[in-house]
Amino acid sequence: MTLQLRLDDNWFTICDAARLQPGRGAAALLPDGRQAALFVDRDGRAYAIDNRDPFTGASVLSRGLLGSASGRPFVASPLLKQRFDLESGACLDDSEVAVRAYEVRRA
């Protein structure tokens, strides 16, 4: 089974779902040169957001720590620790900042 991201109106195959470990992120190169940070939680739900930390410009979100706040899954940047909602991409620490969140499916 593979993981796919929705890019505009098309689905892009990222990797075999078994390659991702719950609680650990992985970075994937997208066709337009950007990177996505991929995560699978302990319940097997997959998430993808932009890998670029908007506060530093570094492509590091895939290396962040996973957690949850008010039942919402997030990743905390490994650099400055801002938290990004894995479902919406919203920064939980600054309402004016967000990263792109991608729709993910298993195929």
C-alpha cells in the first residue's frame, strides 16, 4: 500500500506506507521542488505538511517532535519549537503563520 498526496487536482505517490514509522517523520521531494514532511501516528493516520519551517526557512519539520493539543495532532519544529497542526497546517503558537497541509490517502 502506498501513500499519495493531493497536489492540485492530481494524486502524487510518495512512498510505501510501511516505510514510515509511527511517531517519526520523513521528508519527501515533490515534483515542483518543494518538500513535504510525512507522519503516521500510532493509530495509522497519515499526515503531510510542508517541510519548510516558516520561522527559520530551514527544511526541518519532518525532524520535529509529534504531540497533541486539545486532541489535535501537531509537530513541533526542532529549531524554535513552534507547533504546527498536522491537519490544517496552522501554527498553534502564532495565528498569523501556517504551512501547507496536504490531503493524504492510501492506495
